[in-house]
Amino acid sequence: MKKPVVVSGIQPSGPLHIGNYLGALKNWVKIQNSGQYDCFFFIADYHSLTESYNPGEKKEQIFNLAIDYLSAGLDPKKCTIFVQSQVPACTELAWIFNTVTPISELERMTQFKDKASRQIKNINLGLFAYPVLQAADILLYHGQFVPVGEDQIQHIELTRAIARWFNNKYKTKYFPETKPLLTPAARIMSLTDPTKKMSKSLGDKHWLGVAEPFDAIFSKIKKAPTTSEGLKNLQAIYEAFSEDMKSPFNPAKMSETKRVLAEGISRHFAAGQKTKNDLLKNENYVNKVLADGQSQAQAIASKTITEVKKIIGVG
């Protein structure tokens, strides 16, 4: 019997932060190593175009994210790693899904409202239709599970609905109704404003990069507020890296606790940073991983889009 399919991706938009790592990568490694799933982990470069960016930096961001995937522990022998735009059937399927998705459903998406509020001068159609492309990313490989945090469940529910709308319209059972595979990690908030989710779009002082040196990590953590929400966030980060901490979280001695936290985080990523430095010197290997992943993903995607075209009457 075939294994259930897991699909997920991260946008290449600069350095990886601990929210990305704890909310996605760390869990992806556990999922691939369980041997229970057929895993597809992609670099969501098309999704990243919905935000303001420098085209001259995008290729390097994609390459660096591939290295982050590998240095975190993703193994191309155990999962398929590829770049979203290198499998063009995802946008073709997204267009087909656009024709079955009611605008009213997209207007309900809270993430669109949140992102739109942060980029008032760039509220583009791609930002609005983002969840439809996300559904295509998943269903193109007949994804049955997507590892997400609770804040992403709404997107998976829409993917389920799109699969259902397609199946009902064309009187088929072709697409599965995808389910969330809840990530156990707590939601990591901004270091500076713990009422908001950690995000690079908020500014450098809000997030903590996995490749930052100890001094930079400690400097940011040292400035983190110790309000009730701030303490809750720091404790969540502390517990997420508990195996690397030398003592329990102590809210009564935050100066000392913040240093222990910074040391623990730095220690946690030390091995991965060494692997990353080695991979940066081996561009051919990284490119081969992506090329092999593209080939594997493309084989499935081509079959899916061919069958979908027959179902909808254009193939």
C-alpha cells in the first residue's frame, strides 16, 4: 500500500528565523524520519512574489533556503525537495481551482487581511488568491496531510473545500480532502511585540535568525519585553529548546534566564551551522538535490494535470 502523502513549503524571503524552524522544519524532519509518509517539501518562490522584494536577491534566497532545509536535517533520500516554480503545473492547477472557488470564501481568509494590513501599497491579486495556489501545491501531489500550526488550519480547511467543490462539480472523487497534521510547537511571537506572530516583515528586531551568532541572539533576547505576554513568549521559546538549556526557565531572574536562553539557542544550531557552511561550498550538490526533486515532483504533477484536464473536458 502507498504511504499517505505529506506536502508543505516555506517562502524564500531571506534568513530563516526560529519561528520557521520550530513551526515547520523541525517537525518536517521528524515526519520524514518516521517513515510513515511520502513527503514533498518545496521552496515556495511563487508565493514569495506576493510581497515586495528585490528580484536580484531571489535566486540566492531560494538557494539559501535549500541549504537551510538540508542543514536542518531534511534528507533527499527520505523526501522530495524542490522549487515550486520549477513545476509549472502548480499554477496551471491553481487557475482551474480559481474557477470553482467562490470569492466570498477568499474574502474570509484572516491571513489575507493580516498581510494586506502590513503592505497597504501592495495589496495584489496574488495575495488574495494565495490560498488557491496553496491548495494547488498540496493537491497536485494528492496531499493527504499538511503539517501546520493552529493559525494555519483555516488554509487547510479551504484546501479541503476546494477539493470538494472540484469533485462535486465534475462528479468525481479525484482529489482527497486534505487534513492538518498539527505541529506540536507553540506559536512563536515577535521578540519586540509579543502580540504579533514572529515575522521578518515586521523588521529585524522582531525575529531571531537560526544562523545568527551568539552575540546577535543575546542582544535581541536581552531587549525582549518581560510583560506577561513577553514572558509567555520567552518561556515558549525556552521550552521549545529545552534540551539545550542548562537550567529551568526562571521568571524571577530574567537577566540570567535570557543569557541561558541565548546560549541554548546558539548551541542548538551549532551543528546545523557547520553543515550549512559545508553546503555553501558545495553548490553542485545542492543544485543536484533540487534538480532530482524537480524531476520526482514533475513526474507526479504531469500525471495529475493530464488527468485533471481530461476530467474538466479540455484534455
